[in-house]
Amino acid sequence: MNLIEKLGAFYIGRHYDLESNKTIDETVMYDARDLTTHAVCLGMTGSGKTGLCVDILEEAALDSVPAIIIDPKGDITNLMLTFPDLLPSDFRPWVNIDDARRKGLTVDEYSETVSKTWRNGLARWNQSPDRIRVLKDSAEFCVFTPGSDAGVGISILSALTPPDTSWDTDAELIREQIQGVVNALLSLVEIDADPLSSREYILLSSIIEHYWRKQESLDLPLLIASIQSPPVEKLGVFDVEAFFPSKERFKFAIAMNSIIASPDFQSWLGGEPLDINSLLYTTQGKPRHSIIYLAHLSDSQRMFFVTLLLERMVSWMRTQSGTTSLRALLYFDEVFGFLPPVAEPPSKKPMLRLLKQARAFGLGLVLTTQNPMDIDYKAMSNAGTWFIGRLQTDRDKQRLLDGLESISAQSGSGFNRGEIDRIISSLDSRVFLLHNVHEDKTAVFQTRWAMSYLRGPLTRDQIRSFKHRKAQTEPRPVTQAEPVKNTMQEPAPKSSQVLPAMPPGIKQVFLPVEKTKGQALDIAGAGTGQRIDLVYKPVLVALGKVSFVNRKRNISKTDPRSFLLQPDSSDIVTDWEQAEIRPLTVDKLAHAAEPDAFFSESHPSEWTTLKSLKHISKDFSNHLYYNSVLEIPFNRILKLNATPEESTSDFTVRCREKARELRDIEVDKLREKTRTKLDRLQTRLARKERKLEEDKDDYRGRKSEELLSAGESLAGLFGLFGSRRSSALSSAARRRRMTNSAKADIEESKEEIERLEEDIKELEEEVREKAEAIVEKWEAALEETDILEVKPRRSDVQITLVSPAWIPVYIVGGEENGNPVMVPAFSTIAE
């Protein structure tokens, strides 16, 4: 069997015959799109559940499907252990020393044994080392450890950032997210909050809504301060003090503060942001399998983080477009305690929303547990696929059968309880029952050999060794600090507190002061006793807007452009290239200086006449017209272009999803076109195989008759049983001819079967070639990305302001304190 990768079909094992307890040489290929209706995997310890789920995740990675993997025990970290060369030295750092000791082997000898076992196991399941290399190249695997620095950290502060949605249209959705954040926070202090009656819940919700409505982010210190001094006056119809007295609020604030005051909690604040896009893709758009390792956390900490993560998943899901293809996976390795049948932990509501809504957005959930008694089967009615392995007790089995029977009754599908009961009772290790609503019948299969080394849960110390294998991401944009002239070589020019006069009709503006004197002293490294003056220096400010429009590609964007010209410029009219600064709007400019400020010098005369300013404005307009261009990535094969606000990596991800959708459509057409022809050939083959058996039976009967007839003829020939009869000879000859005819029928049937088998083989090979061509076609389509340049028309350039202006700086020290230090009070670049 030669596998076709990236075809949306997951190779998870081979069919298994329960009567003979052997695999059948027929692969089980699971349609990836079936995971959009979610899957549940049940099995006791030792059933092979982890191996099956690792197989599914490996197949998803091979198909470039990203995944977020919640790993409470540490088993799925084994995805990091892939060794294409399969050398003993690859396995040695990871083998369990106790296992080697129990087998009476040295670590080196045991590593050699494991290496051979994995090499032979993969070979038996038709998987070469090259397939492991493809796996490693198809996706990036990374271990995240919230609340620990063992792996890549995750900062929870982003959970307190307001979503990029409108309160006017999405108030209900935003409040759902607030509800999740509040429940998560309260779980840390072990408060089981009722949204309708809990004072803590209502207060926190009101505080977060207050800041989010203003599009302001919170941090935990601000949140705790707001508990003591709420930014709202009323909660419902009651004053805050009447509803939740200050003494009680103080106790609540102390409880919250005791959590963040712990030194261990600081590790929750560092690392990558809790951002779903970043967990699913690198900045280059490469799919990511992000393993969220939670084994080191307490139950309350796990609940806290999982709830925040699920709420972020819900928010991310709602920003996606609809698709029928599998866009991403959310895998939960042990859902016990997070989706119980009766209780309502904070994690349950966002998980229910995902189970009910994620299908439309191509997000598939895979939930596993070894405890069938403690999952909400009503919620699980949204799952279309059930992988059922060996169960521990008959009570577990009966609870599962009750749940499946109830689900089948709700969906109107048939359910043979007795047959399913019999199959589950017969399952062995690594053998699973596959119940898929998208297929006509259930299947029993044995899982394939995992490419990852399944050595069991990894410890935090072992996870630390993966840090050098963190995502191969581009460095995230880092704002460079604005250059500051630390010491002035010459004494500062004599300044005056009198604003230089301007000719009639010429207005002047003032750039805002963005730093305090205290901040300037810190930057200058000066003490509080140092002299510090605010001084304005003359500049020319030019503000404009450039619009970029391409209606054919639905592109429309307006960019503000801001420039500052210095008076010492050798060519003040044309030196625009070095003059651009961060976007600045007219409403940010002041029309008066700060009190007690100084002015260092006057503007050049070229900037103080209406005629010269008009000339500069025209030159500025020409510069914007001739030098402005909007570069938009576009893919001509997929007929997609980026939006002006879309990053390159996000556009790459969108192209990948579109290519997968188009690939799936084309593969469906190929399958449909081939299915009728293949079914016809297989029907003829089955008919011929039955005929062959009939011919063999007929031949054996004819042969027996011929032997009996030959004996009778011989006896008659020698008169053993009476008179000689010539008719006996002719009868024997006739039976001989019939035997030969039956034998010829057998040969003819064999030849026909061989021809049909060859036809089927040729058809399968033809399908394989076409399928591989489809894969290559859409993989190549991803490389067909070019840059579309959108240039403005004359009417798309607008000049907002060209005016003499003043830029503020702080002068720290000087005179008796030595050379002064100049600190910009207005930053010309984004900070």
C-alpha cells in the first residue's frame, strides 16, 4: 500500500476480524471532514486510546491541519518524539530507565531494542522513515506550559483584552466572553459563582464590561484596584456600596490579590499571548500543533486556564468564514471533570458552544476519556464519530450503551444494542469500534503503528529540552526606541519664553507633549533635583491622506501620512523621504504651548509666507502621488487577494484553507466518478469468484462420477458383473468429456478473475495518479502568490495641513550641571 498524503483521508489502521482475532489487509481511511462533526474516543488505560489519538493528530499534521492540544497528563507530548533515522541514539535520551532495568538490559541495549521495535512496527504498517520526515516538515510541534517556564510560556493578560467586535451588534457574544473570563478568575479563588446571585460575579462582570466598552484593556492589578474602587456607581438599581459593601469588597480583593501576589503566579504573565491564531499558525503561516501541557497545575488552575482558552476559541471561531473542510482541531486528551453530566464548571458552557456551533466554521473537537460515567451524553449528541476501545467494567459499558442508544434515538438512526454490546465485549488492546454517522455501518479496526515514540508522559524537566525547538517563527515586530541625543556637544541655544510672531494669515501648531518630566528624568538618568525645561523647536508639519481603491478586487483603504521637516534641511521642499513620522491627526495638535515652556529659535522665512507654504503643499501632494503604493498579496490560481489590514501570514493561512476546500471538492468528484466503475468491477469479481467455487464443486462431482463410471466400465469389460456392454465405454467417455469441460470452466473463471483483478488494479493506479496530481496541483497553487500594486489617483491624495509647527523636547541639566541632555517629549515613531 502506497499512501497518498495530503488528500484529506487519515490512515488510522486496518480492518480487524473479531472471529479470527487478526487484521484484514484493508486499510481504514477516515475522511478528515467527518471530524467537523466532532469525535469522542473512549477506552480504559491500556486500550490503545493514546496511540489512536496520536495517529489522528499525526494524520492531521500531514494534511497541514493545525491543532490546539489540551494535555492534562502529558501523554500527547510524545508527538515531539519523532525520529526519521530511527537510530538507537535518537531513542536513548527518552527511554524509561526502569523499563530497561525490569528487562535486565542496559540503557544502550534497551535503546537498541526500542529502535528495532519501532522500525519493524512502522514497516509492518507500510510506513517508511520518509513519512516521518514529511510529518516533521508539514507542521511545527511546540509544547506550551502555562504557569511554568519549562516549555513556552503563555501570558493570560491577553484574556483581559477587549475583543475586536462592536457592542452595537455583538453585545450578547461579548458578554458571553466576559462570563467565561469571570468564571475562570473566580475558579482560582474557588468561588462557585451563580451569574444571577453572586455578588463577586456581578461586580467583576460590570468592571470588565465598563473597560471593554471603552476599548481599554485590563491587567490584574487594575482589576483588583477596581474591586476596591469600582468604576461604576450602580449595580442594577442599587448603589455599589449597598449591593456589595466596601468591607466585603476588600475581603474579595484580598483573596484575588493572594493569587497574583504568589511568586509562582508571575510565570502566568510571561510568554506568548493567549492568541488562537498564534497557537494555530506561525508568523509565516505554517500549521502548528500547540500542545498545552497542564500536568503541573492544580485542579483549580487547570480549570482557570482551560476556561480562558475555550472562551478564546469561541471568539476566534466566530471571526472565521464558513467552510465544509476541516480548518483546525481542538483536541482534549482527558475531558473528565470539564464536561460532567450534572455539574456546571466554568469550562462547560464554552465547550457546549463549540460542540454546537464549531461545525459550520470547520473546527473539529476530539474529546477523550477513560471514564464513560462522567461525560455529558446530551452534549455528546453533537459528536458524529465514536472511537470505542476496551472498557474497564460492565457498568462503564452499559452507561456508554445507554448514551449511544439515546443519541441514536434523537438522531433517528438505527442502533443495534446487542450487536454493539457483543463487539465492545470482544475488543482487545489497540482494537476499536468505529461508529461514524457519515458511514452506513460500523467498523472494527486495529490502530496503525504511531510514528511518534510512545514512551509515556513526559516530565517538566524533559520538556525543557524542547525549548530550542520552539516555533521557527519570524521575530515579532519590535518597536525600536527613538534615538536620543544623550549629550549636546554645544551648550543649548539661548531660549526665550516668548512665542516668535508670525505674519498675518499664518497659523502655527504645537505637537503634543507625550512624556512627563519624571519620565524624562528617568530616561536621562538624572535625579529629581536636576533642572529640566520644556523647550519647543521649530519644524514644518505636513499632514495628508492617500486612498487606495481597486473595486475589482474589493480593495479600499485610506492611509494617513505625516511628515516633519527640520529647519536645517538642505532642501526643505524636496527632502520628504527622511521626514516621514508615525501617523498624526490634526485633532492631536495643540494651538497653544504648554505653560512655562521655552522657544529655542524662529522658523525659517521660507516657511512663513502663504506663497511658499502653497508651493510646499503642492510639492507634498506630488510626493504622495508619485511615491505612494499599496502592496497587496494575491494568488491568481485561488483567485484570492489579501485585505489591506490582513497580515501576510493570515493571508497565507486563508490561501491554505481555500486550497484545501478546492482539493476536497476535486477529490469528491474523482471518488464519485470512480466509485461506479469500481463497484461494477468488484461486483463482477465477486460473481466470478462464486462461479469459480461452483465450477470447482462441479469438477469434483464430475471427477467422482468419472472414476465411478471408469470402474463400472472396467468391470463390464471383463464380465465381472454379467454380460459385456459396449454402452459402458461410451458412458465413461462422456463423463470424461464433462470432467474436462468442468476443468476448463475452472481455468476460464481463474483467467477472468485475473483479468478483473488486473482491471481493478489498473483503475486503482489510475485513481492514485489522478489523486496525486490533485494534491500536487493545489500544493503548487499555494506558491503562486504575487504582489498587486495599487496606486492612488490624483483625486485620492488629500492634503490636510501644511503649517509651521513646534516640537517639544526636554532639556535636562546644563550650565552648572555640565552638558545638557535632550529628551524628546513627542515621539516621531510608534512606541
